[in-house]
Amino acid sequence: MKKFRLGFALVVLALVLAIVPAVLAQDTLGASQADFDAWTAANASIADISTVSYDFTTKLDVTGVGDSNVTADLKGTGVIDTENEAFQLDVTGNVVQGKDTTPVNLGIRIVDGNIYYSTDGGETWQGSKLEDAMSSFGSGFAQGSGLPINPTDLQNGDLSSLTSNPQAAAMMKALSELKPSDFLALNRTDSGSTAQFTLKLDVAKLLASPALGPMFSGLAAMGSSGSTGASAPAMTDAQMQQMQAMMGAMFSTATVTVDQYVDTASNKLSRTNLVIGLPLDSMVGPGAAVNLNFDINLSKYDEAVSVEAPADAKMMDTTSTQ
């Protein structure tokens, strides 16, 4: 029962975190119109870049959830080239579970329509056609995700499965009725030529929003039908309210904060720091928690970059599986 509650709760939280950007344009989240416009413009400008370099650190701590605690301490670097559809990522660090330490030394390259990856620091590489890899990933994800839409359809711009699914339609309707300033707050502070925008999400208030009632009902129905193979009856209003109250209590002390740093001269985003703290005492036990700190720096906008295909990569033959 605890595993079900934890899994369901984390799925709900992941979904609400994913839908937050979809409703941001509805108000200024407590900031002035000028500050809100500057913040949204800096984020929107990323879509127009040709190239950018990045580096990041990630720290994850999971305590009291399983038989042993898990920590991950990773750092990475890379480049993105949108004009040439090229990408590079190199990640190093360690993942510790209990007394076991697993070193991470990952490399990914996307260039000339192919994707290459290495798990040993670049000593050996494997590759495949990017289109084949994306197709396999989308199909596998759709089969096991339980989502009301196939991710491959989204990739191809086909929204028919979304618009025709009553559960998905209810979720989309819920989004349109959310008022972001009820659970989001945006503040700005300046230091020299850098503007720091801090966005805080009140998870408990978001989960308590009446507009999300249909989403809880839809998720519960999908979970029940997935486990039994039969369609589950819709939740009553009282059941939806009870479910929301339970979820709000579970995440009453959860924290989600995003700090973004913008160069006021160029209005370019230079850094984003995401901090998530999820106490899970009520679902798992005393001391259970998930804490994440992801910090990424962006630099060298629109400067020349180079992503090279590994010369000795072993290409996978996907013709036999299609």
C-alpha cells in the first residue's frame, strides 16, 4: 500500500510540475509587469539561439525510501547546435547506494543524424540512427507509461489521441482553470548587471486547487484500469476532495524553487538553479525524503561549436528489429 501511495503521489507531482509552464502566461505571479516580461523574454530567447555551451552539477539524496539510501553527485559539460542538429554531453561523478559506489563516465554525441553513446569515458562508443533510437524509445515508453497519449504521436504532431481521450481532455480543461498566482510567486533582485529571478512553487496549494479535481479522478481511473484491465468508475466529488486533501498533506512541507540569473545587458539567461525538497514521512516513514539540486550555467551564445562523431563507434544494426 505504501508503494502504491508513493508511486501515485510522485506521478501526480511530476505531472503538476510539468504543467506549471503551460499556465504561466495567465498572470505576473506577483511580480511587476516589467519584471515578469523580462523574465519570460529571457527564457523565450533560448528558442532562438543557434548554439550554446553549458555545464552543470546535480546532487541527489534519497533517504529512507528503500533498503539503503541513495546519493548521486554528478557534473557535466556540453554544447547544443540547433542549426546543425548537433549535441554533446559528457557526465562524470558517482552514484552511491548503501556501501556500493558506481562511477559514472557517460558520453553522448548527436551529429549527422546519428546518436552515439559511451559509458566508459569515451574508450568505446556505440551508435545508431537517431530516428531509430527515438522511435524505439517512444514506443517503449508508451507501452509502459500508462499515459493517455503516445509520446511518438506528440513527436509527429498528432494530437488526435489526446483530444479524443476523455481523461486527457479533463486534465487539459483543469489546466485552463488554474490561477498560477495562487501557488506560484516570482521575485526579482539585482546584483550589478545580473538580475536574479526566484520562482517558488507552493506544492500543497497547487494540489489543493479545485481545478485539479478531474486530474486526480482521471489518474486514479487510469491506475485502476491498468491493474485490473477494466474501466474504473469515475470518482465522486467527495472522493476527489479526499484524494486532494491526502496529497496536500503528503506534500505540505515540500519545496520547489527555481533561481534564474539573467544578464541585464544582453537579456540572456546565464544560470538556472532548481532545488526540490520532498519530505516523504507520511508515505514511507520517518526521515524519508528526496532532495535534488540541479545547477546549470549557459554561456557562449551563438558562438561556433564543433561536435564530432567518434571515429571508432560500433553502429547498431536496427534493420532486423523493424
